[in-house]
Amino acid sequence: MQIYSGRQDNYNFLSYRAFAITIVCPAIRGKGNMNTKIRWGILGTGNIAEQFAQSLTVLGDAELLAVGSRAEKTAKKFAKKFKIPRAYPSYEQLVNDKDIDVIYISTPHTLHMENTMLALNAGRAVLCEKPFAINTDQAMKMVDLAREKKLFLMEAMWTRFLPVITKVRQLLDEGIIGQPEYVQADFGYSCKRNPEHRILNPELGGGALLDVGVYCISFASMIFKSEPTSIKSTAHIGKTGVDEQSSMTLSYNDGQIAELECAINKDTPWQALIRGTKGEIKIHRPFWKATAANISIDGKEPQVLEIPLEGNGYNYQAADVMDCLRAGKTESDIMPLDETLSIMKTMDKIRAQWHLKYPCE
């Protein structure tokens, strides 16, 4: 077997007994600058909030200072679990803590705009969980406020910051597979929940598109770096009124095509494929938490790129946020706000084809 070294001009294929190469990625940060810790607050106490809180423990330059909930009991329970010094029984008290540098919004989709604007109006930088908002109108209000106040704001598309995905972007920029022409990505799982659960509840922006389809659409946006010029999609709307499964074909100016699938009523392979003029890259499952990818270049033996995660993976986006704050940036170069708006526009157009609106719209 052989190893791919990652250099553009000389691919340096070397005979070796191991199939995979493990790379230490510079994005992995554990110690950081202990004298300039970034102090975090978490708004919300659900499962995703717990995962994010856990991720900060591997970043030595991060301090989880406070958590806010709508109930004192819940806030204190979360604070005790993660050894957080300050627990607030309201979101208002959390965002008004002037010692907090940045707030992570982890509430349901329908509350993202309200909670983000609450934090921005209090002068706090914000990392908002995906999907960024329910629709483009909401997203635009959030972005406009952040830009008006010159505060940092970013969508928490954590997949984009993983070391394997970071390396894949670098290889694509170097032209390893030529010009990308085709993307395939899928994310589907079988949701066996009470109809009142947020995934199945239209009142809470439920359905596959906003829950997991956003990963696929964001992945295609990352590769093709533009909005699709044509969208063809179809969906099955379930008994509760949310999209349970769908397929989408996105076409772009230069003839590129993305075929995407998402579902909450069935399991899918969880893979992503990028095909170019000189080869292809296949991201191993689950692509949204990737640690490996196959690289196939025309005329060369297929290779495996493998980069294990440090922490649970959410720490990489947190590290980027902290780097941006220290540099005085109000947006991330990796997940810029204009691209977030573009992704929201694409999802709006897809839902319009299904005649699907949420009650809050």
C-alpha cells in the first residue's frame, strides 16, 4: 500500500505497509495562550449544549464561565455537571454578564433569531447553532444587527472545522482532483420519537431539511463556493406536517451538480463524495464527523487520509471563534456570514418547492 503526502507538485507516493496515514493537524489546540482565555457562556441546556460544553474542556485557552436556562433548577444542574461557576435562571441574566466574551446559542431553531439578537444587543459575540435561523429573513436580521454593532457572529457548522475536512479543502485548492464537478452527500436517520418532539413538530421548525439536510447543503456550498443556479427537489411530508425525507439536485454556473438526500424516517450511508476532472475524494461515514477520506487520483493507487479527532469535534469550531475574537474579526473566514445567508436562501427555495411553511413564519 501507499501513502499520500499531500504535496501538489510531487505527490510522493511511497511504498508502505500501512494503508492509512495519520496527520497531526495544526488546528488541534489544547494549551493555547493561558493568559488570554476566552470566556464562554452557553445559552440553553439541551443535548447539543452538553456536547459543546464537553468540547471546551480540551481547549486550554477556553473558560466556560456561565450557563443560562429558563429555569434555575436546570441551570444549576447543568452548571454542576460541567463545573461552571455561574448559573443563571434566565437568558437575559446570562447575556448581561459583562465578563462573558462569547455566547453559544444551543436552543431550538425557532428561538435562534430571538436569542442571538438578545445576546448581540447585550454586546456579546455569538456562535449560533445550525441551522442559523428558520429562514433568510430571520438570518438577515441577525447578520444586520451583528454588522451594525461590529460584533462577531458565526453559524456553528462544526463539520467545516474538522481536521479531515480542513485538509480536504486544502487539497482541493491545490487541484489534487482537478476542478470539482460533482458532489453527493446524504444524512438520514430513523427518528422514532413522540410527535411532539422538536424533530417532528412544525411549530419548532421540525423536519429533515433544517435538522440534517443543512449539513449536505453546506457541504456542497463549501465545495462549489457559490449559490446554485437551479434547484430541483422533492419531499415526503409526514403526518405531523414536516418533511420526513427529501432529495435535491442543485446545479451551478459552471455545470457542477450536487445530489443531496436527507431523512428522519430512514438511515442513509452518511457519506460524501467529491468528483473532479482528475479524480475523486470520498469522505468516510459519518461525513459530518469525518476522521478519514479516500483519495483517488486518475492513474494513481487510491490512498486513505486519516486524522483522528481530539475531543468530540465541536472544539475545532470553538477554537476558530476564539482565534477570530483575538484577531478582532467579526466573521470567520471558514464560515462567513454571506455564505450562511446563501445556504439559508437555498433552503428557503427548496421548501418553497414543497409548499412547506412553518407556523412561525
